[in-house]
Amino acid sequence: MSSILEIADFRAEGLRIGGAKVRTARTIDVINPYSGERVGTVGMASVEDVRRAMDIAKAYVPTLSRYERSAILNRAAALLRERTDEASNIITTESGLSKKDSIYEIGRVADVLNFGANEALRDDGQVFSCDLTPHGKKRKVITTRDPLLGVITAITPFNHPMNQVAHKVVPSVATNNRMVLKPSEKVPLSAYYFADLLYEAGLPVEMLQVVTGDPREIADELLIHPHVDLITFTGGVAIGKYIASKAGYRRMVLELGGNDPLIVMDDADLDKASDLAVQGSYKNSGQRCTAVKRMLVHEKVAAEFTERVVAKTKAWRYGDPMDKTNEMGTVIDEAAARHFEKVVNEAVAQGARLLVGNAREGALYSPTVVDRVRPEMTLVREETFGPVSPIMTFKDIDEAIRMSNGTAFGLSSGICTNRLDDATRFAKELQVGTVNLWEVPGYRIELTPFGGIKDSGLGYKEGVQEAIKSFTNCKTFTLPW
Ligand code: NAD
């Protein structure tokens, strides 16, 4: 195994507060999950550091024109596209995601920047005439969307180290807001890299500050500091609900876990369906909120579908994340890999059948297929955030819909059928944020609305356009003409 540091530089990052790189007495180590090497350190902020960042943000009044915001975002996109290799190395180094996955992620981040730049140019104000009813008047109502009065706190998860950050930061820049970001302490280097890219592209330093630290010390301050107007959080349900309990009278955007099904009906083209199954399960090491976490398959086609999924799983190359021929690298850490091993073993002990995989070496966990899975097994009742394909069968569409809706989650779904009546029923009856016909549940573009219901999310959706709505206050003017 070659040293990861022969490929990527060791990065020692300070916090980004008011434009300074703030070194702290205590630091957090960033570990490469594949090699176990320490690949960087980041500052460990104190509550005082958070307060300073909040004060700087609150005191600053952004004055960038729409043109200037757009130009900064487009410049950052161009810089990032030019530096794809360097930027994707950082993601791969700190997360263990394969180069294929991290290069793809850089493309997505650049898309977010370009979409944000376009949206910054678009005035989404509305005009209403008031003489619409018998008691109307000759007046007009005009709406504007203003930045928030206070500061936005953004907290992001580990699974897409840079893109999760981009989905918070870009709409904030596009709307002239001020944000204090706390990225995941597991993958903080991508976030600092992204912030520096924006500063280089011309972003005033007060509009984006970055702190890292121990959430047990600083998270509450980020949530309840009096300058905070809005908390935008992406991560697991437990912490999302903790935030909801703490936030008080503040706007919240909570994007939480998922347990997304791929539903395969008996008329489906099984080659196409099994392609979607493996891609939806194993891309990004299965660590997507919208990864396929349950395969619900009509019993008439289950055997043939399973055979194809097993064959494609065996062909899915995984291993050294820096090896560009590998589809998949590691999961985030050894503890996560051990957890998948445990829930798969538990399911097998309860009658499920392991068909391939469940092999672990450190944080490397092989793509895994298990069938004869029942809804009450932990493997599918809870979110398994890794490359596991649990296959369950149903008799008819009623049962498929019942099974799909039978968890606490409601994020997304993928449907494989060519029958319009069935497709329409799924679209109407699945209790989720998204229904994708003949696509993986994770399919979307960065601009479009995205987010779940039930335990999968609360508040506004994400996606650049919706996030812009959530990050602004709508004001109406009425005028006498
Ligand atoms: P996590 O919930 O463990 O951590 C997310 C963030 O919360 C991290 O930055 C962490 O430091 C911070 N945090 C920890 N304690 C906190 C506290 N007390 N208060 C505030 N913040 C605190 O999630 P993770 O393991 O990094 O990411 C995986 C989870 O994220 C999965 O459940 C996945 O489904 C979910 N996710 C959801 C979406 C979505 O858009 N719905 C997208 C990606 C990931």
C-alpha cells in the first residue's frame, strides 16, 4: 500500500474566523480510513471562537450586487473545475471514497456553484394587482426576498464532504447572507478547501466563516446563540431531533436520514432494474441519504432479479480508493464497517440469507447482498448507511406500498415498472419526498427541490432554488397604482 501522503499533501488547517486562519491549542486529527494515516489536522474551536465568529458575521452588512454574487460563484466553479484532481484527492483522502466518487462529487459541487450563480441573477419577486375582486383597489403588491437579519448556522454530515457544504454555502452567498459553518469533524478538510476557493473568488470573509470542533462543546452555542436566525442541518435523525428540541424560536431546515426502497414490479426489465439496484446501493460506498437501502421485489421475479444483483455485486470493484479502476473505496471508518457486519450477521441469525459480501478489513467493507429479509430486522428497519443490498419480496402492489411506507423514514424511492397505472399509484401513495420512475432514488439535479418527510426531514426542502427561499424573508410592498 503506497502512502496516501505521496499523493496528497498533509493539511494543517486553522479555523476561518473573520478572514484569519485561527490556530487553536487543541486540534482534531483527520485520518485516512483506508491507510489509517493521519492526513491532516484542523482547529478545535472553543465556545469563545464560535461567539467571535457570530459577532463578526452579525456586524457585517453584505452589499454585493446580484452581478457580484453571481460572478463570485461562477469564478469559484471555474477554479474548482480546473482543480478537480486536487480537490477530489482531498475528499478521497479524508473520507475513503473512491476517486470515481470524489471526481463525480466535484462535478456536482461545480454545478451547485453555477446554479447558484444563475439564481443570484434571477429576481424572484412577484407582482400582484389588487383590483381582482369587487372590493379590490387600484394598488399593487410587490414582493422581495431579503437576506435574514441574523446569522445562518450550517451543520453538515460526512457522506458528501464538499457537496453537502456547497448546498448550504452557495444559497447563502447567492442571497447575501452571513453563515457560520460547522462541517463534519470526520471530513473537515474539504470544507476548508471550499471556503478558501470562495475567498479566492472574491467572497467577503465575513459572509462565510468555518469552525470545527467537538460538537459536545460547541454545538449548543451554534444552535442557540442569540445572533442565529436559522439552522440548516443535514445529518442523522437523532441529532436532527436534538436540534429541533433546542432551536426554540428559529427557522430550521432539517435534512435527515433515509431508508429508500427500489421497487421492482413483475413486468420490469430485470437487467435495467438490477443495474439501478447496484448503482443505487454501492455508489459513494452506499453512504447516501438516498442510497437504495431496501430492494422490494415482486415474488414472481425475485429469483431472477437476485441472481443478476449478485452477479453485478461480485463484479463491483472495491479496494484502494486512490485506484481509479475501483468503483468503491472504504466506508467512513472501521466502526461503521463493523456495524454493517453486525447488522448483517444479526439478520442472518434471524433467517436472512447472505448471498455475497459481508467481508471486512478495517474500514473496507465489501458490497453485500442479503435476501429473505423481513421488515422487522434491524438491517432494514433502521437506516443502514453502507453498501448493503437487502432484498425483500412482495405479492402485489398493495403490499409493496405498505412495506415501502412501513418505516419511520420518507425520503425518496425508485420504481421499476412500465405500467402507467402502477407508476401512478406509487407516485401518489408513497409517503416520500421523491418518486423516481426508472431511476435510483438518489437521482436529482442540484437545482431542483430535494428533501424528505416523516423522520427524513422537516421544514423547507434543499436544492439551490428551495434553499434560497428558506434563507430569505419575503417582504411585501404595496403601492398606490
Ligand atoms: P450525524 O448526524 O452523526 O452528524 C452530522 C453533523 O452533526 C456533524 O457535523 C456532527 O458534528 C454534528 N453534530 C454532532 N452532534 C451534534 C449536536 N449535538 N448538535 C448539533 N450538531 C451535532 O450524521 P453523519 O453520520 O455525519 O451523516 C450521516 C447521516 O446523514 C445519515 O443518517 C444520512 O442519511 C444523513 N444524510 C441526510 C441527507 C439528506 O439530505 N436528507 C443527506 C446526507 C446525509
